[in-house]
Amino acid sequence: MATAGSDYKTYLTKLDSILDEYLVKKAPSLPVNVKDFIVTVIPYLTVIFLIMALPLILGLIGISAFTLPFAFVAGVGTGFSYVASMIVTVITVVLEIMALPGLFKRQKRSWMLLYYVALIGGISNILSLNLWGLVIGTGLSLYILFQIRSYYK
């Protein structure tokens, strides 16, 4: 009997092979110099994004501690979506922090963590019905990640 963990890994393996087929084998390949540049810059961009995101998250958590109960009581529909988006943001920030040291060393584990961040962002876009974010943000993120995957060992 398959366990929940093995089912999860099976689905991720299938998704990985499908994305590899369409984003690496069938999609136009980025030039090598562009890939080199992306791999060199991505750790620094991650640091910049983390620095920019942490004060925002801390500020929003502080504001939400005060305003969120009122949003739920007033029946404002943003209460649940706000909490869900905050949870997604915190998870992605934690994963990016975990990935950061390995990005400088070009470790496969760090690439996988960025892959999970992109997938979580895609799920968030689907749940919030943000189709532009799904197509452009998640699609572009996955395309770039799969184009540079061979650089991470």
C-alpha cells in the first residue's frame, strides 16, 4: 500500500517530467550567457527580495493582529484570503531563506526549494483566481528555473 509521502513524491516526479518536457525540451532554450548570468545573479536577487519582504511581512503581521478580527466580524471576504496569502508569503520566505546558502554553492537542494516556491506561488495564484499571475509569474519562474537546472548539482 502506498503511503501519503510516496504519493506526494510520485506526483512531484510526474510534474517534474512534464515540466522538463515542455520547458526544456520543447521550449526555446535560453542562450548560455543568459543562463550563466541568471545563475550568477539569482542568489543576490534572492537576498534583495528577502530584505524587501521581511519588513513588509512583519508590518503586515502587526497590522493584521489589529485589523483581522474586524474583517471577519464585518463579513469582509478578504479576511480568509488575507490570512491565506500571509501564510503563503511566510512559507515562501522561509523556503527562500533555506535555499540561499546553497544558491551560492549551486546545490540541487536549493534549486528544488526555489522550485517549491514557484509551485506554491502557482497554487496561490490558482486559489486567488489570479490567472495573469499564474501564466506570467509562475510560468516565467518555472521556465527560468528549468532552463538553469543543469547548473545545480
